[in-house]
Amino acid sequence: MKPFPPYRIQVVKEIPITTRQQREEALARASYNAFDLPSNMVTIDLLTDSGTGAVSAAQEAAAAQADRSYAGSDSYYRFRQALDDITSYPHIFPVHQGRAAERVLFSSVLKPGQISLSNTHFDTTRANVELVGAEARDLPCAEFGDLDSQAPFKGNIDLEALEATLKGPEGGRVGQVLITITNNGGGGQPVSMANLRAVRSLCDRYGVPFFLDAARFAENSWLVIQREQGYGHLTPREVARQTFALADGCVASLKKDAIAPMGAVIGVRDSELAKQCEANIIATEGFRTYGGLAAHDLERVAQGLDEVLDPNYLRSREADAAHFAELVTNAGVDIVQPAGIHALYLNAGRLLPHIPPHGFPGHALACEMYLAGGVRCVELGSLYLGTFDENHNLVEPAPFELVRMAIPRRTYTQAHLEYVADVLADIVKNPTRVASYRVVDAPELLRHFNLKLERIPAGS
């Protein structure tokens, strides 16, 4: 039988329906930056899967019983128990979201001038590395360079490049190795257990700490079960335990695979590192047993960590992503293959060859999806990853021009995804109508959140 969602819908929220004219005006007011669009002007919101999933009745019931004690609340111990069962880390700290976890851990681990090596640092991850004066360097595996290949673990780190850096003249500068599971900046592709074990071995050999960015640990575990030989007989929880056991610690936004509106965790093994993190958390986030989280968020996370590891849920979510991928490719738009789970990544550069990198084809496609159908998503191309000069001119483009369509958990039905595919199919009929864009203002750090653009009409 085909997989189906292991839940039924009992509470719904109205979706805004807008006209093309209203969307034109809204996008212009937002300076053509989707992050500045008000949500009441968005019909299908695929901007992110972070904190946008639907919570369950069990999560809300747990939240209603939350203990709001400042120190040592029952809710903290339920949060701690849920993470102890998965991670095995002796030191567990809640914080309010993933970027706070990154800030606390990286400022305790890294020093100015050091290097953080990763399969791919995502946006806030890179920013938090750079804010401590370190360098974020990505070493994606060679397989990711072929967007069309069906290689099963294109999220892996390049092990040869990793070892070459660790044993080379810059080896003494490496302050950490950070592996993101799944690899969000690398097309949402999973990381194999074999790759993680090899990273563990290299880090042991060269004396470098190894951490996980584990925001989507459950989805990575599920794809390991489906794709890696020797793991098909295990449960998602068992694979997750093995995954966390390989690392010295983790940061994880729990707005993803704990299906919660807010929350994150830092987990570490080293007691001295834990003391540094704890002092930072108490000074900037909150006491160590709540870390800036409300008690009801601790409860939602604890319950969500149990629900996300349900094989029936993960099977259904993978099936939804696969169905969406089929709809999109049938509409005539290529994606990064094979489809992952949390998002699809559209190959905008291939769809819009008339737009050069300095016209930002990924951003152009994302804007056109909003204008054509009220669908909000985000570019992962030269606007995000390119190098700019002081006048906001593109100097070095990104290797690929992609658009990420993130799929919120338990939020949209197949009919909603079919609608998105229809919007894309309409764009495919006449892709040359899609306009280019130019940057008129942008901050140096995390520019994609705050930049302002102007539209260049097609054919200009």
C-alpha cells in the first residue's frame, strides 16, 4: 500500500488568496526580497521548514502541563530525557533556536584565525563562525557537482580534501569539523554513516573536535535506512543514536526535526567545554535549565522528538517529497537529484538560461513563483553564495543557481503541492518572460535576509 500520513487534521488555518496585481505591489514594497513579504500576502509558504510545521494534539497537551519554574522545572527534565535517549551526551543545554546554539558553541570552540571545515555551512552557521573571527570553509563531496546524478549520499564531506587540509600546512588552524545532516546548503542531500565514521577517524587522528549540525537528524537517519547497505533492519531511533555517538557534540535547531515552533539544543561530551557553554548561556540566553525557552516549548520539543522518529511518519514524509519531485519534474523543471525530504532544490540556471549569474536566475525564479501564484521560496545561488564588490556587483558567481522549496512538516496536502507544480508549469510555458534583478543595497553579513533589489524587465 502507498504510504499515507499517520495523522488526521482537526485544526486548520485559512490560506490567503491574492491577485497578481496585489502580489506585484507587495513584492515591490518588499524591495523584491521575499523575507520582507507579510505572511498574509503569501498563499503557499515554502520559504523554510524551520518552526513552520503543524504541532500535534499530544504536543499541545504536553505544553498545557508545562512547569514554568525558573530553575530545574519538570519540563526541562522531560526535554533532557528525550535528548538523553537519542544523543548520549552528558551535557545538554536548551537554547531558544539554532543560531543561538551556534553562537554559544562556536565562541567556546573557535578562536580568531582558525578554520571550521564542513560539508556545507548554512547561512547563520557561516555567520557565527565568521563573527568569532574564524573562517568557514566548505568541502562538499565531488558527487554533488553533478546535480542530475542519483548518487545516494551527495551530502557527504570530501574525505580526501578533509584529510589534505588536516595534515597540510593549514592543519594547525583547523578548530573544528562540522557536518550538517542533512546537508541543507548542499541540496538537502543526506550524509552516510560510512562518511561520518571516516570523519570521526580523521578527527581522532589529527586531534580536531567533530560536531554535528543535527537539525534534520531524523530525516538523515531515515535516508540512511533506505539507501545505505547494512542499516535497513534498524529503526530511525537506532540510527540516530549511532549518528550522535560518533560526534563530540552537536548543535541542533529543534524547529525542524522536533517539529516545534521554537527551540534548539547544544550537546557536548567535554566537561570544560560544557562549563564555557553554560556560562555563556546563563549570561546571554537564560538559566541552564531553560536557556531562553518557555516551558511549553520544552514540552513541545520533548514530545516532538518522539513523534519525528516514528517510521510511519518518516515514510509518509519521504513519499510526499517524492510525489512533489515527480510533479515538479513532470512540469518541466529539473531538481537536484535524488530528491531528499525536507526540500526540493530547483535548477533555476537551467530553466532560465537567458538570465546571466549577475541577473540572479535563482532569485528571478523565486520572484516569478510568487508573482504567478503566491508561492514563497528562497534562492540558493549567486545572490546567497556569490562574492560581491563594495558596489554590490557580482564578482564571483555561485557554482549553481538553485531555488529551495522547503516543505513544512504536516502542513500542506498533496493538493497544495500540485498547485505549486501547476505554477511552475505555467512559468515553463514562457520562461523568457522572467525578469532579472540587480542589488541596490545589502549588508556585508547575511545579505540575503536584508538586501534590497530592483527588477530589470525581461528583454531590457
